[in-house]
Amino acid sequence: MPNPSCPSPCNVLLLGNGGREHALAWRLRQSPRLGALWLANPGNAGLDALGRACPEPMDLKNAFQMKRWCDRNDIHLVVVGPEGPLAAGIVDALAAPHRQVFGPTREAARLEADKAFAKQVMRHAAIPTAEARVFTDPSAARRYVEARDEPFVVKATGLCAGKGVVVCDDLEEALGAIDRMMVRAEFGDAGRTVMIEERMSGPEVSVLAFVDGRTIWVMDPCQDHKRVGEGDTGPNTGGMGAYCPTPVIDDRTLTIVEREILVPTVDALRRDGVVYRGVLYAGIMLTPAGPKVLEFNCRFGDPECQPLMLRLRSDLVELLWATCTGALDEAEVRFDPRPACCVVMCSAGYPGAVEKGAPIEGLDKVGELAGEGEEIVVFHAGTARGPDGSIVTSGGRVLGVTAMAGTLEAARDLANRGCDRIAFPGAHFRRDIGAKAAPAAGRPNELPTESS
Ligand code: AMP
Ligand code: GLY
């Protein structure tokens, strides 16, 4: 079947409203091919400035309405940021001969949405990952951990916005996690089935790849920072910052990840009749026994997307189109060699409950910090326009201050200085995003671990 070529202008509908989507919209806007950029969700203040809000609210559960709207507005490309709509089958619902939808189908998105399914795929394809057992009965889960004297990780198998994983230090904690997920149903249906995993150790990296069904294009590896506090302390968050490329994984190991993890996963799905298209994101732990999969995500990471988009040099409309149409082997995929670092500024109380509506100052004082050969962009996540038009906080993760420079050290420093220019009551961020890369020179796989 011939690949439809990318229309010009190409009208795009973007789904999602966080920092990742602001970064995608920002890069889409720079494509000469971009026609109208429509936003399906009420976005943040940064995103809203780049696109047009759909006049009628887009109910992602109402595929019929969305499809009709896309048809009437001549949407050529739908870009799906978050996992929720992918898991709900938005790609299957909106795809049409005259339209491409960037992201995997519902069946393929199960790699993220159903951890038990992902584990089964990995087991059948002999992909390196933690040993695990899946339970639907809480008594059986309890008996399993009680009978073994080893550290476990208890995971809700469904989508929990990164919160359904408990890394347990002892039996009591594992029993508590089983109880909260399976009996008290703190994660609703997502936690009714749990997976109990062997606890691994080692540094973590995020390896993201464009996948067009056949061809895989592995992007430079990123490192996220999940704990709220500097030095990886405190509770887990959605991600406090990310940088790219990370030297934590060397080229040889990255090749192993591609050959022994990404390629066999896509092949295994295809053997079962499931064609994977979109971004495949493998959360990898570099264990003493080699790289192993922690989880798969079926989309760009947030905040990994922010440094990746700052570094992307190719035309994003063309690249996403090529990925959707199976033409990745002919596409030009090019990233700036300079490292980029995104530092996330959060509201007081995050990752717990936060107050919204705090005025944000200094956003216009950041751009001037970039010196020659440097770039800095503030991607919005949880921001909104206040009644007087000023920009206020509206969520836990507020901004992703993202900088690119000649060295990672300089990018990190620039991003931190950017954060220093911005003020809102209770603002906090980690100054050590990317610091783990610093001692890496020469011995990339002997770094302190994300979870240690
Ligand atoms: P996940 O959402 O499955 O990536 O898990 C969230 C975080 O929990 C990961 O980034 C790791 O820090 C930690 N984690 C998950 N699985 C394991 C495991 N099997 N061993 C050790 N740490 C883990
Ligand atoms: N940065 C982690 C995620 O997007 O899941």
C-alpha cells in the first residue's frame, strides 16, 4: 500500500494539556508544513498561546463527536500526548484514510495500560525484565510474599499516573501495598490485579524510540528524576526534571536495549497481529546483569519530551507523519548534539495537594539569560490565565525550564538560573537535575542509582 504523503499545509489536532504537549506544540509550530494547530483540551497558558481551542469541548469518550469534528475541520494529523486516550482507543476511533493519528492503537497501548500484558509479551519474547507474578486474589498475593524473604515491588497493573508502584523495603510494606491496592482499592480497578516483582537495582534511563510498525529509530537516552527532593529523596512524583543525552548508558548498552528489548517487543506484538506505531518508551534499569525493563510507556515521557523537543532539528510534522505512515526509514531524524536539561518548578505541597491561582512572576526575564550557542525555553505545565490575564499556577508541576548548551553542566546551570528568575509563592525545584551524569566520565555504568 503506498504511503500517503504529508499534506502541506497539514492541519493538526493535539490532545493533552501538560508540559509535554507544550513542548510538542512549540516544535510543531516551527514546521513550515503546519496549517491550523487545534487544541482538544483546555490547555495551560503556554500551550493556549500556540494553538486554537476547539470551539466545542472534546469529549474523549465520545469518539463519534470527535471524528465528526475532525472530518469537518479537515484535520490531517492527530497527535496524542497522554496515555489515557491511547489506552481508551482514540487512535482506532479517529484513524481514517485521509487522516493519520500519532500513537499506538488500543491493543498496542496495552504495553503501558496493562502491566500484566506487558510482562507476558516480554516473557514470551525472552526480553530481560524483573521476575514477576500476577495476582487477582489478595490472599494468594499475601501468601506469596510471606513465603519469600526477598525485597519486592508491588505494582497495580492498570494506569495510575505513575503512582501505582510501591518499592518495598520489608514484608510489612509489601503486605500494606497489597492491602491498599487489592482490598481497599485505592487505585480503583487499576489496582484490582497486582504484579509482584523482584526488586532490581541500578541506575535508570528512559529510552524512547519512534516506531512505524517496522522501523525503529532510537532517540538519545534521557534520565528522569522521580523523587521530589534533591539527592533522590522524598516521595515519587510525575518527574522533577530530565536531561538528554545521558552518559549513564553507554553506546554498547544502548545497542543491547535496541536489539534485545525494543526490536523483539515490536516483533512480538506484530506476530500477534498488533502493529505498533508511535513512540515506544522503555523505562530501563541498568542492573549488574545488564539492562532490564522496568516498564513500557506508549507515548513521549513528561518531562523527557521537553529536552527532546528542544534538541529536535527535524520537521516534527513530517517526522510524526512518517511514523504514522510506515515511512520512518525515509524520514530525516536529526537532533542537536548539544545536551538539554529540563528543571521542573512545582507548587508548594507537590506531590501532595497544592493550592492553585498563585501569580507567577519573571517569565519574561528568562530568555535573556541564554548566551551564544545556548537556548532556553520555559514550557508550561500547570499554568492558567487569571481573571486579569496574568499567568497563575494551576497544578502541581507548573513549569519546565528547559535549556540547551555546549555541555550538560552549562545546560543545567542555565536551566537553574532560569528557575531563579521565576517566582511564585512556595515554588520549589531540584537543582541537581543531571548531576548524576557529572561523575560519569569514563565509567558510565557505575553511578549512584535513582532508587538508592
Ligand atoms: P514503573 O512505573 O514501573 O517504572 O515504576 C516506577 C519506579 O519504581 C521506577 O522508576 C523505579 O524507580 C521503581 N521500580 C519499578 N520496578 C522496580 C523493580 N522491579 N525494581 C526496583 N525498582 C523498581
Ligand atoms: N517521565 C515519566 C513518564 O512520563 O512516565
